Amino acid sequence: MERWPLMDLFIDWIYTTRLSWFVNSFPWVWPTLESLHFCALTVLAGTVGLFDLRVLGLVKGITPSALHTTVRWGVIAFIVSAITGVMFISGASEQYFYNDAFRLKVMFLALMGANAALFYWREFARIQALGPRDEAPSSAKFIAAASLVFLVGVMLCGRMLTFFRPPFFH
Amino acid sequence: MIELLANVEQTALSVWVRESPSLLAFPFILFLHTLGLAMLAGLNVGIDAWLLGRRKLPPFDLPNLYRVMWLGFGINALSGVVLLAAYPAKALTNWVFFAKLLFITIALWVLQQLKGELAVAGGTAERDVSGRALRLALASLLLWTATIFAGRLLAYTHHILLVSEGL
């Protein structure tokens, strides 16, 4: 993989930060960050996934608005994921910036964000008005299905990161 | 015991998972393990979070949700066995692995107990969330957190990676 001078300058700067020093100076930091990142992923997948499954019609008898309260936990989990993710990058920048799996993961994250924005813009008001056994409109189901696909994409690429490390990363 | 582990390490499945350059070997099996975690622990945590924020339980259909979670458990169990076959000594000589199994077992028991509490709400009217349901939800959150920490720490706490290398 070809190295980019500007990218390397940026990486060199990252390694001078206190955050990078903190991540790399204590052996317990990286495993703790990994554990927190996985906990956050689990909460995000579970809360958003639960709501998506209701919109898709798999969990009936409860209004989507009642289940939507769990999405707050999903937002907190996403923030924890983002913070721990930034800490990973500060500790081993080359592993991420020169990694195709990481680029794909960022793409899936962007798609997840755009998909969520589309949902709140186009479908949220209609979904909130649904009764316990009402079917969601097809357009909302499509967005919920896409949300699950993008979430699986994020997990897949996250897991593949290690196997797409650049050869010059140690 | 060590010889048995060494024999397992030399099986075709173990060698393939460990040494194949294919992304369908170790990387994909690891992904399946994460997918199963999201389906089982994720949805369980989703239910816990929802339950802890409520005073009343509406009646809702549980079977489909539990089917998805048990499918997640099936994926996790199968991928877990294959990962164990790849590095049996790494896991079986580390107490953290057994702690993880214990946490999972208790978490699954709690999940079934929670089903009983939620199924009570399967009538036609809303009911109060019981204190037991809240305690189970909280225990479930703690158990899955402990499971995830134990799973991640496995990579950092093992003393032996492969026994067959030293024989």
C-alpha cells in the first residue's frame, strides 16, 4: 500500500498528542477500550435493532413510539463507540488510515447516519402515530431493513480491520 | 490433557481455521461470533433498557423476538466451538474463558426468567412492571457486560497459544 506524505504528517502529529501517549503508555488501556467499544456496539445494535424489528413487523403488540425510548440508549452507546474509536485511532493511526476495511466501516457509518436522518425526516411522525398492531408503511420498513444491513456492515468491517492492516504497521 | 489439546490443534478443522489465508476462515468466523453477540446480547440488552425505563408493561408478541435471540445464540455457539477448536489450549488453560461461560449460562437463565415476567404481560391490558422484572433486567445488563469484558480479555490473559508447537 502506497504511503501518502500528507497523511503521514497528520499521523505523526497524532502521535505527539497526550491522548496518543495515554493510549500507548498503559497496557490496560487498549483492552479496556476494546471491551467498552464492544459493549457500546452491543447496546447500539440491541436498541436500534429492537426498534427496527418493530418497524419491520417482527415485534407486534407494542407501539413503535413505546420502543423508541430505547433509542436514547443507542445514542449514548454511539457516543461511547465514537470516543473509544477516536482513542484507538490516536494509539495506532496507521492501522486505520491505511486500511481498506476501516474506510468501508466509515462508509457504512455514514450510510447509517444518512439513513437515520432520512427516517426522522420522512417517516418518524407517521411511525409515532402507529398503534400496537399497526403495520408500518413499506417505505419505513425499507429504511429499517437498510439500518440493519448497515449495522451488520459496520460490524463486519470492524472485525476485518485486523486482517487488512498495512504491511508496514507493527 | 495437553496431548488431547495438541491432537485437537492438529485436526483439519483447527488447522484450516487457524492457517487458511481465506477471509472465510478465521476472520469470517470471528465476524459470525460478533453477529451472534449483537443478536443475542444486543436484543437482550435492548429489552433490558426498555424495561428499566417503564412503569407499565404493554402486552406484546415475544416469540419472534426470542427466536431471533436464540438464532443469535446458535450462531454464537457454533462459531464459538470452531474458534475453540482453532486454539483449544489458549481458552481451556485460562480461567477467564470459564468465567465467560459461567456469565453466559447465568445470562441465558436470566433471559428465560425475564421471558416469564414479560409473558405475564401477554394478556390484553397493561400491567405494572414487577420489581423482579427490573432486578432481572439489571442483572442481565451486568452479566452481558461481564461476558463481553471476559471475551475481550481472553486475547490478553492467555498463557499458552498452541501446545502442539512446544511438543
